[in-house]
Amino acid sequence: MLFEYKLETPRESFYNITPQVCEAVNRSGVQDGIAVVYCPHTTAGVTINENADPNVMGDLIFALRKTYPDYAEFLHSEGNSAAHLKASVIGSSATLIIDGGKPVLGVWQGIYFCEFDPPRRRKFYVKATRSL
């Protein structure tokens, strides 16, 4: 079963979507399998990272801005090439193991939607399936 979620992203940031992913896995009824979280946008992504200290997400945004700044030499007419670069580096999906009807995450881990071209109305998908 495929679940779609909508998200408002007013600023460049990492948005914790762990509760929505857990809800989708629960609603799917899958007890043992795999879940894929997928972002269908070219200037946003999905990642798994620390959720205990919010400074980590701030540090990641800071480092991505420093590593992939906007350059006047970029040719893309929309002016958001840096956002495309960041999204490519982060990636558009994350795969999780489902065990006992729940996603397997480390004690400090959370699942994040990564916005690099705000403000936007975004969506992401969660697909849970039994192991083969």
C-alpha cells in the first residue's frame, strides 16, 4: 500500500517526518518487511540522521550551504541550482527495515524531509511491503 503525505516547508530546513512514516507502516499492516520513503521533488530529499539534538540539523544545513553556494555562473534559469545540488547529494529516498510492525531505527535516529528551495508545498510517499 502506498501512502502520500503533504508538507508545508516555509524555510530551508530538515523536517522530522518520523511520525508520518511510523503511521504509514502501522496502517500498512506489514509486520516484517521493508519501507521506502520517497521524495518526488528535484530540490528536496529524504535522509535518516540524529533526532536527539536539533543542532545537528542546523549544522547540516550550514555545511550544505557552505559546500553548495549559489554561483552567478550557474546556467539554470530558475536560479536554484544549489538546491538541485544539495538534493542530489542527500538523495530522494530512504529504506527502512520493518520488524514487529515498526520501522527499525537507532535510538538517536529520525527520518527527515530535506527542503532546499523554500517555501514550497511538498509531498512524500511511504511504501511498506513484506519481505520476499
